[in-house]
Amino acid sequence: MKLIVFGGTGQTGSAVLKLGTQQQDLEITAFVRSPSKIPNDVKSKLHDVIVGDVMNPKDVGQALVGQEAVISCLGTSIIKGTPRLASQGIEHVVNGMRKNGVKKLALVAGASAFPVSPLSFVWRKVGEDHQRVISFLRTAEDVDWTVLMAPFISKSTEGGSYKTSIGKLPGGKNVRTYDLADWLLSCIQDDIELRENTHKLVGISSNFPESGLLTPVKLAVLCLVAAIVIAYFYYV
């Protein structure tokens, strides 16, 4: 399968590239703004690295020529960067897919974009842009898209066991980066799994050992960070 990955230098996208290059039958192209952010050991295994701007529809359309499937890990920063990168970027991706006859799309969004989410108040700006992504995709009935809804992402060097659920988080509020990558790559390559999840929002949670769960100290730090974010950004 000829697969192009957008957002391949973020923590989830990096995991997708690394895990994907370890799998057979995948010819992966990375579309990035900063190719230097891709580790050399991963870059050497990629079919191609295209330098471009996802906010430029011409760049995106040209990159999609000859591709068979797309994984998008485009994110939205709550502090800096392009405020509607995910929503405007995915519009350019979908329009480019249409022009090039590409049907398969798997992407990751924040669980704060779920209609009722305990994360939505804290990550308001991210949730709003990801909600715009979902609203746009609901009009794209001609594309076989699925959205993996991620809660708090724990950076990892390997995956583990996890669970998914349609339309809601299946359990805990944390997920490993490599569990996200594993599901995205599995779904985009498995026609049956993609068909089952087409035009659906899929919640995901990793199964952590007890030591990996939030301790009182970790919870206190998390609440403090959340309070700072809310105070600084909520009324902007």
C-alpha cells in the first residue's frame, strides 16, 4: 500500500512513521514542513519525504498523486502555531484526495472534541478546532474516513494493550503514542476494520499497569497545569 502521512513530526506522527517503516507491504511517504525532525534511522526507510505546507492546497494535492491511503496526525497548538491547522489542513487533504481518487483516510483528533467530554473545558481551543475537523468530515461522505479520538497522550517508545469504543472513551483517560500509531496503521490496511469504522469516531484508551496510572502527586501536578491553562487561555 502506498501511504502518505501528514503531521509526521509530532509525537503521534513520529510513532506512525517509525512503526510503519517496520511493517511489510507499506510504501510510506511523509509530508512535513521540517524534514530534519525525522530521525535518520526512520527517514532512511521511508519511500519519500515531501517538504510542503499543509495550509497550501497545491502542495497537498501534488503530494497525493499516486497515493492509496492517508493517515493524518495534524494537531492544533493551544499556545502557538497556526490556530486552525488541523481543520484547514484536513480540508486541503480531503480535497486533494478527491482530485487524485484516494478514498482511505484515518486521522487522530483529541477526545476533547467528543460532544460530552470532561477534557473539553481544559483543552477548549484544541477541542474547537478538532470539532471543526469532524464537522467538515461529516460532509465528506465520498471519503472512507475514520477518526481516532485520543485522550491525554503519554509519550512511549513501544506499544501495549489498549481498547477502543465507538463514540466514547472506553476507559482510562490516557493513551500511549504507539498504541495510537498501531490502531491507525492497522485500520488503514484492513479493509474490514476500516469499513466497520468508516464515518465513525473511535475512542481509545491504553491499558496501563498500576504503576502507570495517575498517582496523587501526578494528579495534583496535572490539575495545576490545567488550572494555569484555563486561567491563561479560556477567556482569550
